[in-house]
Amino acid sequence: MSERITKDMAKNIYFGGGIFATLIFVGLTFDSVNQIPELSNEVNMTESVVLGKKIWEDNNCVGCHTLLGEGAYYAPELGNVFQRAGSSNEEAFKGYMLGWMAAQPLDIPDRRKMPQFHLSPEQVNNLSDFLIWTSKVNTQEWPPNIQG
Ligand code: HEC
């Protein structure tokens, strides 16, 4: 009996292995896509959250901040600012946001400045709702610490 792999055996390993790996890949892809509605927190997306996202975009907050890691690295990550600045309490966070947005730019030497956007209290409330919603997207423990 010969110990060599025949051409047929090699072909079977090549195609069999290829098909097996492809099936696993397709299966895992379906599994990930099926989990998106639950992970994304989309059921809690209110009209105010949508308005808040629009204000976020119109004012290019992402030009300085990251949100769940996407954006610029000039200013703090805001995906978990609800936990950091509001201790996960909605009233406390909304109060903090009104104060923070109104107080900009802070006159502190040697500290990066955030512009004044002249937003109305309703707009800041929408932004707060958007940031609260974002903080509840299941990112599987990301960012890894409260600083962002
Ligand atoms: C030009 C850059 C810039 C833009 C644009 C900007 N920010 Fe900021 N933001 C900063 C900087 C810098 C800080 C940190 C300031 C400090 O700590 O004194 C900050 C801090 C914050 C904080 C507090 C973060 C914390 O961890 O306590 C919030 C909330 C915030 N920004 C929201 C916004 C929102 C909402 C927008 C869009 C309407 C926005 N920022 C646009 C530069 C910017």
C-alpha cells in the first residue's frame, strides 16, 4: 500500500475543506446579522434620539469627539459619557448636559477648548437622549474603562 496522497485525495481535501470553511463563515455571518437588532438597542430609538443624532451631525461633534470609537481623537469619547458624567441617571445627565453646553468655552488655561454651539434647551435635550441611547448599545464592554 502506498503512503502517498493521490491527486484525488488532495482534491478532496482542498474542495472539502474549502466548502466546510465557507459554510462555517456563512453560518457565523448569519448569526451575527441576526443579533444586530438586539445588540443595537434599536427598539428604544425615539424621535428625540433621531433628532439628537441629526444635531450631532449638523454640528460636527464627531470632528473632535469619538462615539463608540469612531471619530476624532481631540476630545473625550462620548459613548459612555452618560455613565461618566451622569452616573447612569437620566435626570442628572440631562442637567449636566444643559450646564456643560451652556458653559462652553471654559476659560481654563492649557486645556483644550470646546466651542459654544448656541443650542436651545430642547436641542440639548435631544442630544442627551441620543447620547443616553448610544450608551445602551451593547458594545460588549467597549470602551474598556469609564474614561473612554
Ligand atoms: C472643536 C472641538 C469640539 C467639538 C466640535 C465638540 N467638542 Fe465637545 N469637547 C471638546 C473638548 C476639547 C472637550 C474637553 C473639554 C474639557 O475637558 O475642558 C469636550 C468635552 C465634551 C463633553 C464632556 C465630556 C466629559 O467626559 O465630561 C461633552 C458632553 C461634549 N464635549 C459634547 C459635545 C457635543 C454634543 C458636541 C457637538 C454639538 C461637541 N461636544 C463638539 C471639543 C469639542
